[in-house]
Amino acid sequence: MNLRLWSIDKKTSTLKINLGYSKRFFLIGILLLLYAFIIWLQAWRTLVVHGDAYRSKVEEMHNTTRVLQPIRGFIFAEGGELLAGSLPEYDVFLEFRSTTKPDYRGRINIPPDTIAAYFGPNGAGSRALANAFSNPSRNVKSASRFGEEVRAAYKHRAANLLVLRALPYLDYKHLRQQPYFNKSTNRNGLVIEERAHRYLPYGENRMASATIGTVYTKSGLDSTQQAGHGLRGIEKGFDKYLAGKPGLGIRRLVRKRSTDVTIEAPIDGANVHTTLDIEMQEILDYELNKRIVELHAAEGWAAFMEVKTGKIRAISNLCRVGDHCIEDRNHLFEDLTDPGSTFKTVSYMVMLDDGKITPDTVINTGNFPNDQHEWNYHGKAIRDDHPVGKATMDELIVQSSNIGVAKAVTRAYADNPQRYLDAVERIGFLNDRALNDSDRAEIKHLGYLRNIDFRKEFPGARAARHRQTTGKTWSKVSLAQISYGYETQIPGIYMLQFYNAIANDGKLIRPYIVDHVEKDGKTLYRQKTTVINKKICSRETLKAVRHALEGVVEHGTASGRPASDPKGPLPGVKTDKVKIAGKTGTAQRLNTATGRYSGAGHNVSFVGYFPADEPEYCGIVVINSQGSGIANAGGGFMAGPVFRHFAERVFALHCHRTMKDIAADSTDMEPHVKREADLAEVVPGVVPNVKGMGARDALLMLESAGFHSVNIHGTGTVVAQTQSAGTVTITLK
């Protein structure tokens, strides 16, 4: 078969064309042209018709979607002081590995002599790292140590050597001004990671930090556990306001340069304004810390609220660590403990209002100075820590007699203990709802009393409870035990709420700490005074209860003993600076390991209000005496001094101040300048001249001179001062 396209005729010596092949090549050529046209057409369709769509897809391949985090809202004290805010902090890395990569060659070019010069044992770079933190306690490495680590990392071309963690913004700015670090990150190998840090200006572990709360630093498996969102305290309870709303952005890579583009802007969080008073908070924090350390106690918690409004002005929850204390959690709302003798006031009120006793009803405790006895009730030995003998009910409260109160309650309610429990419920300090049939059925089923819900403002708040007659744990001695504060589990906030009602003419209101939430001038949330019970008891009962509480401080378990007492001095609550009323409490702590009331110390407490005649503030102080080594623990001398010192200082600063006082020391700048000059002239041990000053300035100057015992009479400005036996008396008018 001849497959050639042409051939030569040997006879004629002429060229012959194979027409069959010619047609085939022609056909192939046409097909090739058609195929080329189709390719061109498809290219045209790609570039022109669908060009925008494909170009968009290409851009997407070079874009990175980013979540734009909002700025978390701030938390403020009532006076506008910042309690919690968000500030940037930085992790500083040094990246040396990229110097060996061809695609990065020239971007980061660090010669060995540069590293040797700046990161020698005392090089500028080493010193800059060692002194990066303005807080000296954060600088844990020496300059030579930093230098060694950097040189070793450079030698091995290490990736991302972490040299500084959580560097504050101002320290970071200072670092970037130092030699070597002031160059472009493309030239010195710096890698900076920025993140928001929740900052508490008054301290991470003090000044109500447990109540303010914390945020998650890392995201967890749970969708609610997101970095930057509330973990505890107000941060958690009001997270939906504080968190804001994230935005959306993309990072485009154009000609090897990245550009950030915002698709949806983030919405910053709202600001939360609390009821805390910074001056009161500082006083309470100082006094509680001081007393816990003095006693070598394990922990303590305290709070003070405004009687008429329910605003919590100061709150502190401290745990001792060596010779100082830190805030660990909100004990005041979370700890379920037996209140002890502070619950006797509840029993006293119930019996008075139910007509079972009068203040003059006499009870024989059987416990006399020369013939001391305990009272055996159904096999339970009930004791008093000191003999009371035969006394009226008023005096039994003043002397805090377990036997006296238990005898009175069991005589009145032994045949119908539910009547006693119902009366406690009607007061309302453990339950903020009217009890309907459904509620009562639930209570009987659980065997415990329902609680007021504090969980919005105080996440983790526990429910107050005590045994019910229908519960499995009810026994023959339960009524007697409950009457003086055992077989109950009541967080301190509930007892504070009850005593505040006594101070507030019988009106029970709910304590609160968040006043309002605002964003861009708009109020998103506002808490008003919530009345739970307009009248917890009759006027006659209230008068009798208040009389007894004043007696507790004047000559009862909270009065203390003067230095002249044969038994020796004993601190208490009584003071001649401000009249205080309240009740002491001492309760054995339950040993959770053994289930018995032994070996776990005591909770000692004082709860009351001041000034007693016209109450403005009500407070509670509780101290866990474990570790103190004090066998005969008592709320009057252990917790009482914290209350007394707080009341004295707050009364001098806040109570009964006239408009003249306020105008004199809060608006004009010249008096402040004069005060600083006066303080500079104070000589320790020499009584300064405080005439013409307000109470606050006078106290400040006298304390600066070393005079800590000052009596104040009247209101206004100082018109006279005297000195006797180391005590300064100033008269205001």
C-alpha cells in the first residue's frame, strides 16, 4: 500500500499527487482551525462573559476571613471610678527561622555581629528585655539570661522564641523605642501578638474583685465558654451587655501585601455602673484584711448596704495567704453556713409578733455563775458560753443565750413547729414570693425553703435553706437547733437583708449592686429599689427588737471590755463616735470530711446598722476562725472591730455632712492645695491646728500626726479642739 502523498512516474518522469491524501489533510486542517476557534471562544467567554465571577473566586483564594472583636464594656463604681476595663497587652516573640528560607531572604536580615552586639551579656537588647516591665516583680530574668536565650535561638534558627509574655501597652511602647527593637519587624525578626486584657485598676485580687468577676482567657468546648466573655461575677451576670457584638472583616493579599477590609463593623459593649463607693470599699478592704491577718484566721467576708435603697456600697471576700489576703470567690453569696446566734433575732421577732412572749418574759436558763449547767433537750445538750441565769427575753438576746432562746421557742411551738417555720417564711427575707399551694408543695418535696434569686448579679449565688417538718432530716431537736441558728444553711447576704429591714422601719428590700447599664447615652438596664415585704412585723415588735440590738452593743456580747476590766481588755463594737446596734454570732463550722461539728473552727460574725437612731448603713462581717488558735471564739471581739472601725470612718466621712462641708472641700481647688501644704508641715506627735476644717480634712491631718483616737461632736467645720490622755476631741458647728 502506497502511503505517500506524492510519487514520480518512471515512464514520463512526472510528479503525481495522491488526491485521496490531499482531501484528508484538508479535512484535518479544517478540524484544527475549528478546534482553535472553540478554544478561543471559550477563552473569550472566560475572560469577558464570566470574568468577574472567576476574578472574585481568585480573590477569595487570597482572602482570609477575620472576626473583628468588639471592645468589651467597662465596669464603674458609682462615683465614676473604673473598676474593670479592657487594655491591649502583647506577647513578644523573636523569629529567626525565616532567615534561612529563600522566599524570605532579604526580608529579615540579621547579621551575627548585630546579635552579638545587642544581645551580649550586657547588650542594649538584653537590657531592654530585662527592664521591659515597669513592675519590677514581673522581671524574672536577668539581662545576661535573656542574652543567652536569644543567641542560642539565633544559632539554631529557632522559630518564635517567646521572650516576653503579657507585656502591658505602655511597657510595649517603651520597648519599641529601645535599640534593636525600634526597627521594622521585617528587619529584626520581631513577631508581636496583641490581645485584649481585662484590667482591674484597684488590683486583680482585692477591692471587690471576686464580685466584679473575671473573663475567659481561652475558649472552651462549651459554646458559652468563649475567650473574652464573662466567667464569674458581674462580668458573667451582665455579659450580654458587656460583650458587644463581633464584626466581620477580610484580609486581602494584594501584590504580596495584606490589606484589612471591614465588612461588618463590631459593636462595642455597654458600660455597667455599680453602686460601689470606692472610699467605703477601700475602708472595708483594709479593715477586714487587717483583722484576718491579726487573728491568723482562714478567711472572712463582709458587706455594707444603704438602708433605704438596698445599694451595696462595699463588699469584700478575703482568703488569707501568709501575711496578706486575696479575694478568691464570693463567700457572701455562695457559702452555705449555719448563721449561729444572729438567727436568734429572727426567733425573737417571730415569738413577739405571734404573741408568745413579751420583752419582759422571764426564762430560767438554769445556768448560774456558781451553778453552771447545760440544758438537755431530747438527748441534745444545749450550752451557753457564759452563765446567764434567770433573765428576761430582752436580756437573753443581749447576752445571746442559746438555752434561753431554745427554751422559749420549744415551749411556744413544740406542739406545732410548722407554725414557727411559716412565721419565718412570712418575714420574707428567705423567700421573695407569696407562698401559694404549688410553692408549698415544692418546699415540702425538697425539704428546704426556696430562696431569693441573686444569680443575675451574683452568678453562683446559693439558695438559703433550712429543714422542714416534712423533710426526712427533721428530728425532735430540729426546732431547738433552728431557733439559735443551726440546722440551717444561709449565705450571709440573707442575714444582712433581714437586719437591714429592722433598720429600715420593718421594710424588707432586696440588696443590689448594679445600678444601671448604658451605651452611647442610652440606658439599657436600670435597677430600682425592690420592696419584698412592706412590713415584716408590727411596730411594737420592731421597737422591742431594736432595743435588744442596741443593748447587745451597749452592754452585751458586742460591748467588749475596757483596759481597766479585771479580766483584761477585749475589743468590741461599742464606740463613743457613733451609735451602733446589731447582733453577734458564733457557729461551729461543719467538718465536711467527718460530717460533724468539730475540728473545723467557727464562723464568727456581727451584723448590724449605724447610726442606731437614724440608720443609714447596714452591714455584716463574718470571719472563719480556723487557724486562729482561739478556743473561745466570739463574734463580738473577732468580727466586731471590723464593723466598728468601718462605722467610725464612714460616719466621719459620709454621715451628717452639711452643704457647707461639701462646697468647701469638693469644688474649689485652693483648699486642696492648702491641705497638701498643711500635711507637709505635720510633725508626728505634735497636735496640728485643724480649726476651720471639715471633719474629713481634720481626721486626715490628725491621723497623719499619729493621733488615731479622735472624738467628733457635732457637724460642720471644726470650731474647737482639745487634747487629753492621747485623745483629740474636735467640736464642729
